[in-house]
Amino acid sequence: MLRTPTGGAGSGTATAGERLVSIGTVLNQLRDEFPEVTISKIRFLEAEGLVEPRRTASGYRKFSPQDVERLAQILRMQRDHYLPLKVIREHLDALARGEQIKLPAPGRRRDLVEGAWEQDPEPPTAARIGRAELLAAAEVTETELLEWESYGLISETEGGGYDPESVTVARLVADLGRFGLEPRHLRAVKAAADREAGLIEQVVAPLRRHRNPQTRAHAEATAQELAAQSVRLHAALVQTALGIRLH
């Protein structure tokens, strides 16, 4: 069981005498226990709503001791228990309500079917959807899907079927088509995405080959973080190139 004092992300203003510190100071405080943590990791956790530091009038982040402890809890749950961010958020919310939570033993994960904790499980198989399911979910025609496949915008997985994210891709391609952007125009976008994925793979590949199983387990979380940051960068660059500001 784990219990922590109440208070979580965005828990209010600093109490009297409470010392707020910069993100650089937070990084130094965390690195003794978490040598692989980075400023981008802290910013990513903030973007995901897991921690909400205060902001100065100039926009600089300022972290309270409670924020730092919250970050440490998040990193421990990732490192020791391999929990996804959604589950970590639920645990932190429960702790903020003063409830007790039970974490899996280190190096174990919860079996989604039996509800039991298993040691050294096989990696879960990603969900797949069939062609008919994809067409129905994305509300597109067989002709449209065939055209998008011919341009490499959507493709079946090696094991057959489609990744669920293909539904999102199909809907976006269809929406862009209403503005006159044809699949042939989107090949450059797909090529750029493939290059970004290649860069991310270069970063996480050494983690996946690491002797430490905890480091290997962090590879997926690191890939997700880098993908999210890459998407934000891409959006910012497009907006900058167009000279627009989205709210």
C-alpha cells in the first residue's frame, strides 16, 4: 500500500516560506535517483497534465517541493512498475484524495484478463482491426482506402489487419481531401513522418538493447514521449512557416 500527503497537480499557491525552484534545479534534484531524466521529460509530464508548476509573470516555470515529490513518484511508477501515464494519473488522483493504492511488485505488470500479477510476461500484442472495421470506423469507401494504400498513407501490419491509429489517419486524409489535398500531395507528409520515426528509433534502439530490464522497459515510454514532442515541433514549424498562431 502507498499513501502520500494530499495535494497534486495544480494544488494551489505556495504556502508561506515554501521555496519555489526552477526546472533546472528540479532536474538536478531528481537526477541522483533518476539519472536519465531530462528537462524535456519534465515538460512532457507537464504537457500531459501530471504536474502543474506555477508560472512567473514572465512565463518561467516554478516548482514547489510537492511538485518535485510528485515528479519523483511518477518516475518511480514508470521505472519500478512499468505503469502507463493514464494509470499513474489515476493513482495520483487517488492519493490526492487520501486513498491508499496497491502497486504491482517491481518488475511485474497486471494481466488485463485475469487481474493477476505476472512475472516477466510476454510483450502484449497490439490490437488490430480488420478492413471492414477500418472502413466503417473511418466512414470511407473501399475505393478511397485502395487509393490511400497505393500511396503508402495506410498499410496493413506484418501480422495482418490494421493498427487502430489507421482510423485516425483515414479520417484526416479524407478531411484534407475536402480542401483539395489529394493523396499524392500527402506523400511528402508521410515521408517526413517516416524520417521522424527513424530518428526516434535511433534514440530508443540502444535502450531496447540495454542489459538492464528496467531500461529496456523505458524504451516504449521514451518513444511515446519523443513522438509527442516531435508532433508538437512539427506543428510549431508549420505555424511558423505560415505566419499564423493557433489558439
